[in-house]
Amino acid sequence: MRRLGRVKAIILQGIRRRRMLSQTILVCNAYRRRQLTILLCLVGLLLLSRHQNNAAERVYRRLIRNCGWWDLVWNSYSDERLKKTFRVSKNSFNFILNRIRHDLERETVNEDPISPECRLGICLYRLGRGDYYYTIAEMAGLGVSTVHAIVTQVCASIVENLWQECITKNMPESEDDFLRWKV
């Protein structure tokens, strides 16, 4: 009987050891899965931050604008036709452009900027001909809102830079001056 009790104790001890071993294996596997999950999350975050850094350092390709209209007008129109179209001579155009060029130059990242010459040409065409923005946009190969913004900006620049020099300086200040100027 003692022997039977001893064998039974050895068997129970073996069963306990196997249970403890299987529990230890389960705990180790859970710990490894947890470590693997954390490692995969860290790798994912590193890859994501690397991708975002590359996007910030990316060199943008510039889209080429199709402003062939202005090149065609400037290079092929005679002085007479240019004056009929824009209501100013080439000399007057260049005078205005030289005074407001600093306001018309633009820096863009992802597309070629519209040249100051083309901007002034679009504005003078609108003022001289009175065409709709849509018509001018189709003609110049630009968007309607772009043409509207160009006309607004160029007009503001002309008033800001040339009003004092060209208008106020040459206009009479009072009614008496006007009467003397008129005669």
C-alpha cells in the first residue's frame, strides 16, 4: 500500500510539473506575442515617420503653364495692332510694367508662375476690350478665377504705384485750376 501511495504521489507530481510547464509555455508565448506586437507597431511608426519626412523633402515638379497666347501677341502683333488690342503703345506698356513689376512677380512651388508681362497684358486686354473673364480665360489658357484675380491685383497695383505720379500730379486741384487748365 505504501508503495501504491508513493507511485500515486510520483504520478501526481508529474502531472503538476506538466501543468506548470504548459502554463509557463503559455505565459512565454503570450509574452513573445506581446513583444512582437510592440515591435511591429514601432516598425510601423518608423516607416510612417520616414514616409512623412520624405514627403516634406520631396522636390516638386513644376507644371508648365500654357501661356502661348501672350508670346504670340507680343512677338507677332505690330505696334498698331497692339495699340488697338490693349489701348496702349508698346512704350506705355513697358512704362507701366517697369513701375509695377515688383508687385506682379510671383513665386510658386508646383507650377510655373504667370509672367508679369502676361499679367499686365491680361489686365489691359480686359480694361481695353471689356471682354468677359470667361472669354479671356479661354483665350489665355487660364482659369476664370485666375483671370479675375490677375485683373484685380494688377488694377490695384497700377493705382497704388502710378496714381500719385500720373494722375494726381497732372490733375487740377481746385475748380479755378480746372478752368485755367481747360483754357
